[in-house]
Amino acid sequence: MSFFHPWRLLLLVAVAAMALAYIYAQSRRKQYALRFTNLDLLAEVAPARPGWRRHVPAVGFLTMLAVLTVAFADPATERRVPRERATIVLAIDTSLSMLADDVDPNRIEAAKTAAKLFVEQVPESINIGLVGFHGAATIWVPPTTDRLKIDNAIDRLELNERTAIGDALFASLEALELAPQANDEGEAVPGAIVLMSDGETTAGRPNEQGIEAAVLAEVPVATIAFGTPNGQILLPEFGPDPIAVPVRTADLRQIAEETGGEFFAAESAEELERVYADIGSSEGFEIELSSISDWFVGAGLALALITGLLSLLWFSRLP
């Protein structure tokens, strides 16, 4: 919890001083009572003492002051607020290595399922585009709020040879340019790229050129390395033996670090879904402080009411 006006909490010092003064006053009363040596006579002439109940109104009153002081400092808590406008481009690797079944049922099917869950979780006001890449990169769907269109395109993604991550970055940047560049107030619309791959660039432009273009456009790229080091695929046209396709992380980590994005590694479908959920929270929502002072005002008023009722009930007076 944080406060919009934390300096006002200094008033708690005054509340603490009042509490100390009350404790001191009670100790003085005890010392005064002990001056009477004839305790039997004192018991007869003095009214019945209320015991611990006499302290309840004071404790309630001081607690109320403390709670209202906190309310005066305007406490706040963080809450997620959907972005009014933003654009995210999903770039999904469709190279043949995505046939590896080290992830159930295989990498590409798990990736499609997780990508569609991501699309479902992101606020409806966010534009989403889709890029598929193998030896070449293609904009399958320009940024849109039509979720069904994105889902259908994800289902149609097709695998092919080689991997062109650099070209995927350029295609994603081109897709971002197809989205609205400003909101209704004329403010620039933020854009981001989420690139998922299991390999390294084997075709097209080098990654460094794509990184340079993303940095120039001030577009962060979140990268996901998907798969395990034990991935294998069988391609009859290349022989009967399985081909090792271990996941590669170094290039994807570099892309994220140099563009200001985040790098993630996922070795299972469940992990990939969690990664997409994290990205959706960071890209689709903004964190803002929301005042909760009314909660404390309500608690303070409730304390005042309870303290007053108990004081009237026990002592026939208000504290």
C-alpha cells in the first residue's frame, strides 16, 4: 500500500502522544489510590470499578483517530486497468522444427493453443496482428480487434523449411504501421511485438538488422524460446533417422535485451500459457494507483459508532 500524501502520516505522532498521555494519567490514578491505607473503608465508599471496560472508549477513540489519519494521507493500492488502445503483433515460428513432439502433442499445436488463449485474455480494445515465419515472414492478419479472425488465422498457420527471425521482426514492424498510430486524444498508441521461436535464423536478413529497426521504432520485443533441448523430428525425405532440433535461446535473449523487451523460456504447453498470460498482463493492462481512503473513512466511522455505543451502555456518557 502507498499514499498520495504520505507526509500527513506525521499526525500519527500526535495520536501516539495522546496514547502515552492516557497511559501516564492512568498510572497516576493508581498511585493516588494507593495513598489510602484503609482499603476496607475505600471499598465501602467507592463505587464499583468498571475494570477493563473503562479503557475501551479510550482505546476505541485513539484507534479511530489513527484510522482517520491514515485516511487523511489518502492510501492507494495498485490495480490493473485495460489499455484503451495499443497494438500487439504475434510472430509465431512455423519452421519444420516446430513438429518436434518434446512438447505434447507437438510444439506447433501447443503454440497455437497458447496463442489463442492469449488473444482471448487480452482486452478487447487492444489491436492484435499475426505474423507467421519460416524461411520467409508473412503478415497473416493486420492488427485488428476481430478475435475470431485472429483465431482462424492461427489455425491455418503452415510449416515450412528454415527460420527467418530477422525478417519476422521487419514484418511485425510493418504490421504495426498498419494499426492506428494515435488515439482519439491524439496520443501515440503503444506497440509491441511478441515473437515465439524454437530455433535460430537460417534464412533472410540477420537478426541485428531487425533489432536495429525495432530500436529505431522504439518497439519492445518480447521473445519466447519454446521447446526443450531434446527435441527431434522425423523427415522421411532426409532419411530414416531423427533430426535433433534443440531449442535455441541465445539469439532470442539478445533480441529482447537490446529492444527493451523481456525474454521467456517455456518447455511445456503449460509454461507457454503462463508466459503468454504474463505478457498479456504487461502489454494489455496498465498498473495505476487507486485511492482506498474511503475504506479507512468507513472503518473510522464504524469505530466511532461502536465506541460511542459501548460508552453509553456502560457509563451513560459519550467518550
